[in-house]
Amino acid sequence: MIRLHRGFFDGAIIRPKFSWLPISMSIRHLQIIALIAVLLLLCSAGWQIGKWELVNIELRDDMHDMASQLGARIGLTKIYSDEDFRDELMRKAKKYDIQLQPEQVTVQRYGEGVEAKMYFAADYTVPIRLPGFFFQLHFNPESSQRPTG
């Protein structure tokens, strides 16, 4: 069945009965649909950002644990070289789906042996993907403040 409706051109418009947008649907309904779509996009972005923030906190906590060298202090493990620490940090980052290259990881040792103070840092970005939009978050976790001397 075909109905005749008046359009904004002041002429008769032929519109099928089962149109994708019924005549009875108001602008209010469209506003509600648009609001729900925007809220879903914001929730998706918030979820992704929150995930990476938590991952960054976990990685920083792992760095702090590595810097304390607890295993070496109590004689449970050997004293690692800087390269061993770098590889271990990259392995821990991979556990959190962070792909680090050796040049993105900083390992500094102040002192000798078990009493050495260790400093770790990483520098990486992660993608945030939304429909039609893409951006990256930058993170720079550190084990602690950089020791002096």
C-alpha cells in the first residue's frame, strides 16, 4: 500500500508503507538513539583506556619488585646483569601484551653486587581503537626515582 504525504517541497511525496523510518518516529527518538550510540563509544574508549592504565600500574609494580633484587639479597637467585634485567623486563611486558624493543627499556645500576641500586624505565605507546577513530596513549613507567650518584 502506498500513502501520499506532504513533503517540505510542498508537493506530494510517494512513500512506501514499510519505510525504514516511520512517519510516527519523532526527532526525540532519534536523539535517544544518537545518545545511546555516543554513550557506547565513550564506554568503549573508557574501557580500553582503563585497561591500559591498569596494565601500566602492573608493569611499574613489576619494575619496582625487580629493582629491589629480593631474590639475590636472600641468596635465592644469582645477581643479574643489565642485559638479563632488560630481557626479564621485556618478558614481563609481553605478559601484559606490551611489545617492547631493547631500545625502549632503560636499565641503570648504581653500585656493585647485591647492594646496587637498580633503576628501570620503559617508554611505549598503545593503540586505542574506536569506530572511525584511532589514537595512541603514551606510557613511561619507572621502577622508582632515579638514584643519584
